[in-house]
Amino acid sequence: MSTVDAQLHSPIEGNQTATILQLAMTALRLSKAPSSDGNNNVGHQQRVRKQITLNEVSYHDSYDDCWIVLYDRVYDITSFLRMHPGGHDVLVENAGRDATIAFLNAGHSAMALKSLKLYEIGELPINECIYRCPGKLTLAHLPD
């Protein structure tokens, strides 16, 4: 057994043993603390989201059925159109496509970013992502 594989009593809550490497990575915040079932979930916490292609999004491009893509996440904003402070026209104009650049140019508030969660219905598949690309450079400070 190598030094890296040596099992130690773990100070990580809920975990009785952990390898030296796991403890070091956790201390350096390079990974999440190993879970109590022994699996080490490396990376960001991610919830499972439905995969929706840009092709599917493109069919939802009207006032009565309005989906947009922001930061590689898909939102059904049909019910929000009447409430949008900037009017529904700007949203319908970007319906059925990636509206991230238009969204960024409008200078939305932190509250607007938080409210996106209410309308999220999925995310783009990895091969269609622009802003959230695992293993590649990504934008900093992306909304959850």
C-alpha cells in the first residue's frame, strides 16, 4: 500500500476513512469532501438537468410558446412575457435561439439573474455548449 493510498481516520464529517490524497485535495478545495458511501464527487455540485438541443429550442419561437437559451441553459419564458419590464417584444425577438448576448447587453440586475431559475427547463447537450464547457475554459461568474 502506497502512502497516498494509506487509510486514515478522517476529520471529514460523515466519513470514517479517507486517503491522504483525498484529505489533501479537500483541504486545498480541489475536490468536494468524499461522501460517506466512499464515492468522491469531484467538481462542482450539479443537479441533473434535461438535455434540450438547439434544434428543439428553435421550435419554440412565438409569443404563445417562447423558449430562449442563456448561458447554455434553456428557459421557457412564455409565462414571463407579459411581466418583462422591457416589454415582450425584445424577448420574442430572441425566442427559439441563444439570447445570451442580448441578455448581457441589456445589463440585467442580480435579481434578474436569480429569477432565471424559475423558468429553467433544461440545458444544452455538451456538444452544443458555448459558455459551460467541462474540461475547457468557461466564463467566470455564470449564474447557477
